[in-house]
Amino acid sequence: MLAVRARALFDGVGPGLVEQPTVLIENGRIAAVRPGGIPLVGTEILDLGTATLLPGFIDTHTHLAFDASDDVIGRLTAADDATLLERIRAAARASLAAGVTTVRDLGDRGYLTLRLRAETARNPAAGPHIVASGPPLTTTRGHCWFLGGQAEGVAGVRAAVRERAERGADVVKVMVTGGDLTPGSDPYSVQYGRDELRAVVDEAHRHGLPTAAHAHAVTGIREAVAAGFDTVEHCFFLTESGVDFDRRVIEEMVRRAIPASLTLGALPGGPPPPAHIARRIPSLIAGLTTLREAGVTMALGSDSGIFPVKAHGSYPYGITAMTDFGFTPAQALRAATSTAAMVCGVGGRKGRIAAGYDADLIAVGGDPLADVGVVREVVAVVRDGTRVG
């Protein structure tokens, strides 16, 4: 048995910290959480001093196959599977080093992240626990078509979903709208008809798989919610000229309990956001406040890999960005742990430091409720009961 001690602990739910905790770990799971420095005869002790323990971060939206370069598409399409798999492994290790112990990968090529999923299950030091979608469904030459997930028509999307189920995917990702990353793709236009979207959801649910809808724009969010997707990715309610947080759509998200998987945060020092994005920020802050006050569940993803400022390992910057968008530190931490676990379908075993949960936890160098910036100071990582960083 391993006993982990620290100055304080945030259990993933809060609202405050547990002082002087001892976390007992056995066979990769948390056996008990005890307050105070209880003597433990015959137990291995990991004493982390003045650090604060947190559940391992859970990234609800990443792309391990993208290398965060200036030419993501070119480098991916030029790489053979062996080269790409090595990059995916490196991205996973970078995420783990930043305290991310679970990722939901929402777009690879050739189902390569499923191979890594098996590797990290055998060896916790190889990377986070992986929830994988395989190639996202998209239209012919649609957003991220180069990942190999092109499918159209009701019969075509049903067949694509069945393929993912047969391959062992954990979730079905659909590009409901276009996206900025893909030349010729329109992020404000819906790529699929409602019959196709409903067919995706129906077929996925028949196979016991959740569905995730890529949609930055209000047009796509509206269609994804109407079709019954299980999560909406990005979910910024953008229009071509601004932002429109449609109250009826928000009310329907609450009624159907459809979470928003926000993709916030970026490394500092990069170029400023384009003017059309910068001018939307005040409206985005107000809109996310509207979502929160309406009762929409919100979790945190990074969208890491798509740009240099979205490098793998940058996830903690999304937590600090949430506070810039009006969330309290405790709300941001929940979005990155217990709520994110629920969104990823692992809420019964991850995202909290509590008896019976997987022993995925990290330590940061300070009090994140007083200074959320300390989430960028990860001093220890324990995954599946093993210290890996």
C-alpha cells in the first residue's frame, strides 16, 4: 500500500481544501482518504510536503495525432503510420507530464490512438488513460477529411458508426460544421443534414457509444442539440459577424443534459488572436456566464495539437483561462476533473480523490483556490497508483 501525503487536497468536488490529507492507494485504486498525518506502519510513504493534491486533469478534447506545428496538415499527411504513432506517443507523454491523466482524443488517423490506448493501459508511464474516437466523421473534403473519416448519407454515416464500434472506439466524433483548420471548410456552415445527424446518434447509441459534435457556430450547435448529441465540442455560439448565445438552444441543452466541452487556453507568448476573434471576447465572456447561470454543464478540453500555442502539455493554461472567462478557481478545477470525467464517460472511476476511484492524482506547488496559476506547477503525477512524474 502507498500513502500519499501533502499539505492540502482538492477532491474534485470541493468547495474547499482538505488539510493535511493522507491518501491510501492499493492495487491502482484509492483505498481511503484520511485527514491528518496518521502513522501507517509498514506502508510506503510519498510525502509531497507543501504541495496540494488534485485529481489528475482530464482533457475532454485533444488531438494527439496533430503536432502543434505551423503545418499540422502537411506534416500529418506526409507521415507514415509508424512515424505518426511515435508523434502520438510523444504527445501523450507531454500531456501526462503536465498533469493530464486522462484524455478524450477526438480525431486521429487510422485508429492509431486505439493502439496507444492499449499501451498506456499496460504501462501508466507511457501516457494518460485514453478515450478514443478514431477518425471523426466528416463530409467529402469536409473539415479534417484528411484523417480518413469521410462519410455521407444516412446509410453512409450508419456504416461509419458501425465501423467505429467494431474497431473498439469509445466515442463517435462528428464534424457537424466545418472548421478553420481545413482549407476550403466553412466553420459557420452545417455539413450534415438533420436526418444524417440523427442517424449517427441513433446508430451510436444502438452500439452503446456516446456522440460528440464539433460545432463552434450557433448553426451547428442548434443542429447537434436537436439531433441529440451527447456533448457539444467548443460550443462558443459563433456567427459570421459575432456571437449569438441562443436562449432556446441553451434551454434545450439544459433540458436534455447536453454538456459543453469548452476548448479554452493557449500557451503565452504567441501571436495575438486575429481581430475577428479579439472583438468577440467580451461577448464570449458574457455568453459563457449565460451558459453557467442557465445550468449548462461545462467541462474543459484543450484542442491541443492544432496550433503551436495549443501544444500538447498546455492543458493547465485552459484552467487559468477559465478564470479569465468568469469562472471561480473551484469551478475551473471541477471542469478539469470531476465534470470532465463525467463528460468523458469515466465519472464513476476518475476525476475525484475518493475511496474506490482510480489512483490518478497530481500535486501542484501551492493553493490553487487562492492562486489558480499554480496548476502550471505540477510537481508530482501518480497514474493508476504509480508515480510517473
